Amino acid sequence: MLLTPRLRSKPRITRHRKAALLASAVSVCLVAAAAPAEPLGVGDRLYPYLGNPGYDVASYDLNLTYPGTNDKPLQAVTTIDAWTTADLDRVNLDFAHGTVQSVEVDGRPADFSTAGEDLVVTPAHSLHRGLWTRITVRHTSDPVAGKDQEGGWVRTTDGLAMANQADAAHLVFPCNDHPSDKAMFTFRITAPNGWTAVANGLPAGADRVGTTTTWTYRTQHPMATELAQVSIGRSAVVRRQGPHGLPVRDVVPSADRKTLEPWLAKTPGQIAWLEDKVGRYPFETYGVLMAQASTGFELETQTLSLFEKELFTEPAYPKWYVESVMVHELSHQWFGDSVSPRTWSDVWLNEGHATWYEALYSEETAKRPMVDRMKAAYGASDRWRQSGGPPALPKAPVPGEKISIFRPNIYDGAALVLYALRQEIGRPAFERLERLWVQRHRDSTATTADFVRLASAVAGRDLSGFFQAWLYGEKTPPMPGHPDWKSAPPDRAAKAHTRR
Ligand SMILES: [Zn+2]
């Protein structure tokens, strides 16, 4: 994710994490003696109720029917195939915005109720550990944000797009909404003829029946729920070839296809540039989705990154800047998507690397030296650590603050850690580490400790002390090779901020 600098004030949306009401969900508990359903989580330090224990999702099949207007709920059927890792009397799913009509477990009707932001399913018979189970939920998926909810569906001027990072996929569909549980996805999107639907992965058919068309897409690689993308709009799908025949497809408003073409044409070169730095592009396809929406950010949804169209049409943004933002989201396909954070505290691995390649691209193509940007980041780093926490120990999201874990400490503050590392171990070792990192953890998840271990192995010495100071210290350590760099002391405004 990358926040767009605001050129004008936009309406502020607030989020309240505890708000979670499936108003029309019916709770019918047949086992009177059972303890009340409770919200569960996988213990994420920043989002304690995200994800659920006791199962591992292998695949999601999302069936969505778009009514032709983006202010009414879509009808949906979500089918989850999961492997149980514990005996389960109940299965908790994350789902907090929509009406649940029915739930089946392995083909038999199941009871369900809600607790916090969880949909709690009670199967007719409890599930044993070490078995496949299929959960089918019939529900609505509401693109109109609930009170104090933000994220999930994004309403565009011509339809819908999706922005689930970090914790909003479960506003769209029932799921195990944590990046530690990646799964394969199939999307079947039915829309009135005249709309175009595109989702992550490769197309697997478009079947026109009467007045509607059903568009099917499948991912070829596992994906975190936060990276799901479904675009429904009056869109053109523009196809071209990337390096070594990689299919590239961009999704743009039909009317703007010609105007936007010069930007679209840049993607293959950017992919080739990144492949040269870190190795083969990790997925089956790539492309940019230029949405007519005001999100305030761009987002690395897997194989199809989401951008505000305005980024490409607003003349106030310099060209080098727009390109660097494109490279930021593209590099997330390696760092964040293919290699996902095991917990949200590891998000510096996503944003630090995306910021790093964004800056490196600007250095190599637009004469904007990395060292200047890093010196400026060093100057601000103590303030960032004060307000947002050290890069690998970010402060919890603030209720009501937009996308609030995405603070400078995990962007330039974390790129600064990579710069310090490159200064410390030298350029050849650093570049070897980057390539090995995305190779070794491809299609998987990884932790900060994994990065520290691999860096130490590549450097041939224990770097845990170095990383402890740089990733967890309240103060920014001295920069190797630049003893003159100074970090400005935290100011009063930052202190006031942390007290909220
Ligand atoms: Zn980002």
C-alpha cells in the first residue's frame, strides 16, 4: 500500500474496530449447554481478532452476483475448503458486514451466530482434527460501508473494486482473514451484460446467459485474503506481453484507454527492471487497475494492483513520481504478496522493500540519489519511531484513524534499515540476500526473524545485534559509513499524538 499525497481535502472516513453487527444473522443454538460463541483470533499483536485457529484454508470459491448498481448488496456464495488442525465443535470465520442466509458444513445445514467480527458456525457433528471440510456460506456482500467501517469494497464511478488491506476482506466475504493462511482462489462474478469483471489470476471463461455474463478467474498461486481483487466496471482490458511472454493485462475505464496507454506501456519495462534486481516475476500475470475512485492510496492486490486513476491524470504529479509509485506496487508482488508477512508486525518487510525499490528506480531512471532520500529519512527517523514505533514493532492501529498502521516508520523508516544493512554488509551481499529472500519464501509467509537469519547467513556473521537496534530500538542507531548523519529529536506534536 502507498498513501497518495493529498492535493485537496477529501472526506475523512473513520473506522471503529469493534463495530461488527450482522444485524440479520439468526442465532439458533441447538445445544443449550454450549458456552456462548466468542470471537477468536490467531494472536496477531496488532489485530488480535483477525484469523481463527483450528483450520487451514486450502481454497476459496467466491460466487458474486452484481445487481448492476453499486449501492445494493451483491448476492454471494462463499465456499471454503479447509483442513482441520484441531478438533472443532465450532468453526469461527471472520465476517462482519453482510447478511448470512445459510451455512452448510460438508453438505449439511449448520447453525451459525455472530460474536464480535466473527461468524461462528456450529456443524451438526463436531469436526475431527486432520480432515478436509467444506463450508458453504450463502450471504450478501454489501458495498455500502457500515457505520464506522472502512475498506473492503471500493465504490467507483462505474462499479466496484476491492481494497482489503489490512483487515477488511471479511467485510466482503467470510474468510480466515489473516495473511498467515494463504489459499487458492476461484472467482465467479455474474454481472449484467455491458459490465466487465476482472479478478486476481487468469481468466477461465466468460459465459453469457441471457442478460448476464459470468466471469471466472483462478489464481495459480496461493494468496492472502487482504490481496483479493475484484473489479466490476465499464472497463477495457488491455493486453500486452511482458518479459519472457508474461501475460500483462491492465483494467482501465473504457473511455480513457487511449489517454492512459503511455502509462500502461511502462509496465513491461518495470517488470524487466525488477527481475534484473531480484529475479523472476513470481506470478502468472500482472497488470494495473486504474479505478475511478478516491481511495487515498494505491494497493498491491495480487497480480492486479489497484491505483486511483487520478494518479495518472492529475498534472501536479511529476512523471518520475508516478513511475516510482507504479514500481512500488509492482515490487510488492515479490515483497508482500509472494512472500507474505506472517504477522502484521512484519509489515515493514512489505513496505520497506517496496519503498526501497521505488527509491532505487528513481535513482537509476530519474537521477534522484538514494543517499539523499535516506539522509532525509535518517533526519526524521527518531520522530517516526516515537509516533509509530520502531519498524518491526509498530504501534497498534488507532481507532478512527485511516489505515493507521501504515505510518512512515514502516515506509522510509524501514527502507532506511535496508540502507543501513547494505552499508553494513556491502552491496554484493545485500543484493544476494534480496534474491535469496524472495526465492526461499516464494508462495509462502515469512517473519522478521527469518530475514535476520538469512541476512546473517549471507553475510557470514551474526547480525542479530545489528537488527535488534535497527528494527526494535526507540532511537535510530548511527548510520554505518555516515557518522555525521543526525536524527532530529522527537517533537511535542509527536508526543501529543502518541497519547491519544
Ligand atoms: Zn506499499
